Amino acid sequence: MITLSGVKKSFGPKTVLRDVDLHVARGTSMVIIGGSGTGKSVTLKCILGLVEPDAGTITVDGQDVHEGDRDAFLARFGMLFQGGALFDSLPVWQNVAFRLLRGALKRPKVEAREIAIEKLRRVGLTPDVADALPAELSGGMQKRVGLARAIAADPEIIFFDEPTTGLDPIMAGVINDLIREIVTEMGATAMTITHDMSSVRAIADTVAMLHDGVIKWTGPVAQMDAAEDPYLQQFIHGRAEGPIAAVR
């Protein structure tokens, strides 16, 4: 579904992606792990066509991400942002239905609200939440609203950017379970970037370790613990000693 071949990207003198090759099979869940500043978010932005790589090719379903109708291309994606990224001035249901109220996916307002309430139910929120403002919700509820928005238009591909950041372990587990259930139900292709190894084990079919702008290891999550790659082992076990230097 998603293929990156020889992707390179620099911002001025700083090289972020050096030579990234990555393949995400249709209907599978890929999790990209790696330290802060290793290029995980830039990789997602390149796939979405928001950042243009300096070299290499990126295709989604066989089509170059910079070719064809941009609106139709982006309509295939859903996104759960790291900080929730909810609009403070809009009630919850309008946040969830944001894409359904404008642009190529526009629906009548009554229909958009019905869809929003149904998606809220799917993530475990009751209809009375629909008219609340984001500031009236807990962090976990806001994350659920963000997840409902990500799936509102039934996308083929969903990106999750640090889905459990800022959540307590119990709520993080709830969100991980929801993500896994929803991706499986929808048959969607998923890409997640995270530091949280519990999320990796709950969400991933395959894992890719990104460090210093290259993929150091990729493979099924079941093979991760037994892999011999020293970068991967240091990261997943949180060891201070190893090839990854701590930033001081």
C-alpha cells in the first residue's frame, strides 16, 4: 500500500532522512520507532506529500504521492495527531465531522452530526459528549475524540502520531486496544510513530526502527525481541549504554 524507496530529506545543513526504504502491506499495521529527532514525523509528512523529499520515490497504492488529484489523495487518509489538535472553539461533534462539513467529502449538516455521534460511540463516548467543548473533556476523552475524527470519513489509511502521549498507563492501554480493534474492523492500513513500547506490542503487525535517517531494522513484531540489531535492542529495552548516544 505504501512504498518508500531511497528517500532522502535535509533541512539546510541538517540531514533528517538519509536513504529510507520502507514497505507497508495493505491492511497491515506498521509502527515506526526511534528516538526524538530521528525523522519519524518527517517520514509521515513526506508520505502525505506535505514535505517533498530531496531524492527517492514514495508511492501509495502504486501512485506517486505528488501526482493526481490532491483532494482525492488526502481523502484516503485519516490522522490522529499527537496533541489531539482539536479546535477549541468547535463542539466535539463538529471536530469529529470536520472533514464532512467541507470540501470534497462534504455532507449535509444533519448527516454529518449523525456520523460524528456514531463514531463517538465507536470510541466509547456517549452522545451527550457531542455538544461539549474540548476543554470540558479529560485528556483521555480528547484522545478518543481525535480517534473518532480520524475514522469519521472511513479512510483507507490511518496515521497515528504518538497516540498515547500524556495518558496514564490504563488509558494508554484503552487507546491501544481501540486502535487495534478499529484498524482490524475497517481493514485499514495503519502507520504509527511512537516511543511507547506497550503501544508497539499492542498495535503493530510489523515494526521499523528509524535511527540517524535510515531504517536500522524492520520485521514482524513477533521477531522484535529476538532480533540481534544493537540499535533496536538498546531502544526497546531503554538501555543507557549502546550505539545510540544519549543527548545531554
